[in-house]
Amino acid sequence: MPEDRNQPRLGVVVQLVDPNLSRENARTEVEYLQADLRALNGLGALALEVLRQPQGEGPFQAERWLGVRFEIPADRLRVVVRRLYDRLEDYPQPTVVEVRHGALAVQVHTQEPEVLAQIIDLVEAMVDPRSLYLAKADTYSHTHGELSPAEEANLEVLRQQLELSEAEANALKAQALGPYRTLAEKSGYFNQVLLEELARQRPLSEETWAVLAELAENLGLPLAVAQGLYQDQLTTIQVQAEAMHQQHLAEAEAVLRATEQLKSRVQDQENEFERQQALSQYRDMLRQAMQTTLYPPDFDRGRLEQARHLWAIDAEEALRLEEAVRSELYGSIQSALGIDYGRLRQLLWAQLWREADEETEHVIFKALRPTMEPVDREAVLKLPCVDFLTIDHLWSRYSRGRFGFKAQRQVYHQVEQRPGDFLRALNWRGSRLSLTGGVKPYKSLQFTGNAPPGHLPTWRWCCPSLENGYTVSEAVVEAIFLHLEKCSAAGGLSPSIPAILPSGHDDSTTLIPPEAN
């Protein structure tokens, strides 16, 4: 568009003063700045002068690019500042912007976009702010509380006569209209103040209303509109008063309901407390009855049944309590597969070592090999840790740490994890120089409490043959202890407590301490 020669012109200097910019980076940033400014609309063929500063001496002298200098029409200042604002918002860096009009100049040194934006007001104070346009807009704004279409048209003609840009004219209109530009905004603000006064006194005194009328005048709000707002608020207050009365009634009813609900909850809590007391007493009876036996004797069964009926304990809950006490006293039989380890626990409690070993084979086959095929390395690693540790804890508990997978692991580490030496240390394999190569049949293994540490449980469930020779592959040995390490590290069952053995049991055998879980 052709340049308007009557438009005041502004001299602008933009310098990049980041001390951390290298000479090469400074030149690149100035080139980007030039490109950004030339891309702006309404500036025509903008003549940009690069500001340079010599550095060095002699043949090593070089130039450092500092920034640019240019002139723009006064009405394009906002456009230029907007572009510089966006640059600082995207890449904050210390920048000096100086704007000159005649002998006057303003300068801003910042890297904050919001601070840079303040230069617009400073420059506009140097250039004629078109007070005539502002006075006309101020007169119109007080007529109906906002500018009508006809008033807007008159102001548009005046804007063209004064050669103001639309952006400048809009800014002046905004100044004339104040912070509340429309009738709705002025009414909203007046209504807010009115409500605050009504909170202090109602109806309002004449003195207070006179002050509010003055506020309406200052806002440019017609007095009739202000009076209508007052009447609306009085009506609203009456409606609110009735609503408040109804609310108080509802709150009273709510308090009554809450009181009844509280009584009900208190009663429920008392009932639950009594129930927990009954369960605790029933658990104590179970513990006393099962101190020396896995299952309560018949005499105690009768007393327990009478107590269960007296305390209204459900039969299934009674069974769960009995198993919980049994697990506390004689070892947990948890299973991730739903396998019942109760018989294994009973056999170990009775110190029936061979039967317990065969039951161990039975439950492992049930978990891993329903087809009764020998368990290999891959199958061992699939045994859930809960089941693996349940079997180990039961064997360890009733052998006082002499038997079980962890006792076997202790032996495995004693022989420096050599599978062959491990099998011989457990007495599962004899001398290599024997006619059978050290391989023993299953029936020749020891099933007494005096068996070598770790001798039981055997791993017959992974042997291809029992009669011709009890053999265990090295891969299975490694898999067993690899799986045990993983399961022990992940945590599992609670540590074992000393086993309660049946009366008459000979506890004179030499025991090894159980390994820490």
C-alpha cells in the first residue's frame, strides 16, 4: 500500500544484548530478526540498517552484528511490538528496544514480553493521542451506557478525518468506555455493588441510594436502569427469604434423619464389636482344642458346636476359622492352584516321612503333570511360588529345618553349586566307582528323621525311573534353585514358627537351623 507522508514516523532500534551469544549466533539471530520484520504487513519495503560493532584488530578484525535500525509509520508500532513480543515469548533473550519521535525517545531493556509491551503506552504519550476523538467517544458512551450503531458510524468518520488506525481508534474507544464497555457489563458491576450494600442494609437508606446513583452516573449507566436493578433485587430478596425458610425446614429434617442414621450406625458397630468378640472367643477355643492335634477331638467338637450356635457363628465361617488356627499352629497350606496340602501337612506332622514324600510327588504332579510324566526344567519353573514355598515350609517346619528345598539349597551352596556333588552330598547318589555308577534306586533312600540334611523331600517326581535308579538331571537341579531364589526374593508365606509335633515324638535327632526367609 502507498506510504502516507503525513503519518508521523518513528525511529526504532532493536539490539540483542545477550552476552552469551557467540558472534556467529548473534549474526544468525539478527538475520532471523530481519526476516521476521520484513514479513510484517503494512510496512512496505522496510529499510533495515544492520548495527555492527568491529571486534579485534588488524587482519583478525571482524564485525559483530548487534541488531537493526529502521523507521515505521506511527500506526504500525503495535504490529512491530507484537512481532517482537512473540519472539521473546518463544525465545526469551535480553533485548533493548528504543523508539524515537523527534527529539523524544523511550527505551526498554528486557527479556520479558509483558515488559516490552509497555513501550506502546510510552510512545503513544509522545505522539498526539487524538484527544478530540477520545472526548467524542466519552460523550457518546454516557448516552445509553454503550455505543449505538449511529454513534459508531460518526466515530468512524472522525477516525478517518484524524487519520487514526482502527486499532488506535478501538483503543481510544475502550478508554472512553472504561473497563465496562457494554450496558450489560456496567449493569453487572452496578448490580454487584448493589448486592454488597443490600447485605449491609435493606431497604437502602436515601444516603446510600444517592451514592449508588452517583456510581451509575460515573459508569455511564442510565438512572432508570439502575432503579430497575434495585427493584429486581428487592423482589429477589423476598423470594430468597422464603427459600431460606424452606431450607431451614429441610435442614431440620435432615438433622433428624442424620441422628437416626447415626444411632443405626452405632448399633451396627456395637453388633459388629460383639460379633468380633464372639469370633475371638471361638478362635481361642479352637486354639486350645488344637494345641496338640491337627483336628479338635470329638469332646471338644461338641463344645465348639454349642459355642457356635450360642454365638450365632455361621458354619462356613467356623470352618474358615478352624483352618486359620490350624495354619497358625501347624503351617499354612496356601495354594495358587487350589491344591489341598492338608494331607501333606498331616503326614509331616505325624513324621511319616516316606508317605509325606510320596504325597509331595502327588501334589506336584497334580500341579504340573496330570499325566504323571516326569517333571522337566521348564515345568519346574511354572510351579507357582505360593505352592512351591508352601511345600518347602511344611517340610522345613516339621523337620526343624533339616529337610525342605531351602535346606537342600544350603547343601547346594556348600558344594559350590556342583549338581553331581550336590546329589552325593544328599546321599541320593553313591560313589562313581560303584558298579551302578553311584545311581541308587528310590527304595534305598532314607525316610527317617536321621537322614542327611536336605535328603528329603526327594525329587522322584522328576525321575524317569525309580526302580532302576533314582536319577536327577543337572538341568532340573539348577532350575529348582533358580526358581527358589526367585520365589524367596519375591516374598511369600510368613516365616515358619516351631512345629507342634504329636505327643511321643522323638525329637532327639540332630537338626540344622532353618535358613532365614
